[in-house]
Amino acid sequence: MKNCLNKLFGCLLSIFVVTPVCAASSNQLLVGKWQCNTSFTDMYEVNVTSLHTFKKGGSFSSSADVELAMPKSAISVGYHLVAKGDWQVKNGVLIFQGRMTSVENTLHPEWDQMLNLKQLIPDTLKGKATIKHLDNTSLVLNDSHTGRNYSCMKI
């Protein structure tokens, strides 16, 4: 069970790392708030809704609601994650590093006491994504870790 949960949280963190990577190329276009919604099925059914604020000075804050479910199963895990850190753009790639400031189990808090799931979520985050598209209202990034494209809308 713990091996399965390690894979589940690896997927969760990849999503959280990529979604804040949702904006780049021109620093002026990147600055602001971005709403990202991502869903896909890989090893798990993954749904992420996130909000990322990129500031002029190179800092960011992010929050995400992440739900991961095992396909064809009633087993799912949901977390609300909050992070902050620094970002920069180099050669069309958004690079950021930060730290988790809050992790809350939103679906099964009792599992945290039984399985100690929070220990599987690292305190620090690092990520990179190639900017595929960026304009005043939308952004598409390709995560260098997973190869997936992620889309965001400026709000």
C-alpha cells in the first residue's frame, strides 16, 4: 500500500510543480494571476484546479486543489496545497523553486494519522517548463518532467 501511495504522491507533486509553471516567456506577460485546470488519466485519474500569482520581483504564490483517484476504484486522495517561492524565465523556459507552506488533506484527513501521508509530500519544489504559447490571456507550457502540456487562463 505504501508503494502505491508513494507513486500517487509522486504524481501529485509533479502536477503541483507543473501547474505553477503555468506562465512565462515574457516577464511582463507572465506577471499576474493565472487559473489552471488540468485533468488526465495515467496511473491515476488526476484533477487539479490551481491559482498562481507571479509578481514583478520574481516571486510567486500558488494554491492548488488536487484529487487523485485509482481508476475503477473508490480509493481517492485530495489535498489543498499552498506554496510560495521565486521564478525566472531563461531561453523560453520558466524555472521556479519554492516551498510548501500548507498541506491539507481535504478528502480523508484520518488517513494522515493512519498512513502518515503528509511525509510523502516534500517541503521544497523545483520545476521547469518550456513555454509553448503565451499572450495576454492564455498560456500553454510543456512540463520537462512529464512531457505533458498544461493550459492556463489569466484572470
